[in-house]
Amino acid sequence: MTSVLNVDSIAAKDGTSPVGLTKQVAAKSFCAWDFDPLSIADSLNISSQTDNGGGETLNSFTNAMAILNGYAANMTVGTTGTYTPSSNSAHGCGVEKTNTTNVNCFGHYPDGSGTAIAFDYSIACMTAIGDLA
């Protein structure tokens, strides 16, 4: 016999708190955007973005992470259409965590001599995993 469970929401025993995950980890923040012009395609727990120029975007969390060394942030980048850097260059990106309220995201590509050149990619995605404050 098959069963169907239909609900509108699930809450903890107190009726208002979110349900805790058991032996699972979920992303606490996510953002997909275009560097130039800066525009968010989709996000979770992102209150705003700041374009710091030259392939650098500051993503601010709506709800802060619990502790700086207690969350992991990662990023990926890509392009659509014509790729401006040389065709043998690899896409590059990185994140800088300086506090629990935001994460700085960088896009770059190598210039062939080992120097990273800032680049405003058309596709960027950042996720953060950890505990919220």
C-alpha cells in the first residue's frame, strides 16, 4: 500500500522553530549572479551585494553565520557567449571570509605568467555551509 504525506509546513515541537536536520548538512547561504552588470539570478540568505569592481563582489548574509572558522564558503564561475580571456586560460575564483556577516567573492584568470587577472564573469555561484548565529 502506498502512502502520501501532504503538509504545508513542518516545525519543531515548540511549533515555531525550524526542524533540525539529523546527520545532514544543508547550505545556509546561496547566491547565483552576474558580475557585470551586477544582478542576482537566485539567492538564499543574501541581503545585498556590493560590486567592489575588478571581479570582486561582496555578498552580505541576511542572517549571520555563527563563527568565522565554523563555516565553509566556496564559489564557482563561468561564462556565456564570448570568452574574453585567452582560450587556454582557466577560470578562477576565490572567496575571502573576514567576518560572519558577509563573504567576498573574486573572479580571475591566469595571464600565462602566473599573475591572476581580475575578470567580471557572466556566471558566478557561491554557497556557504555551517551554523547560523
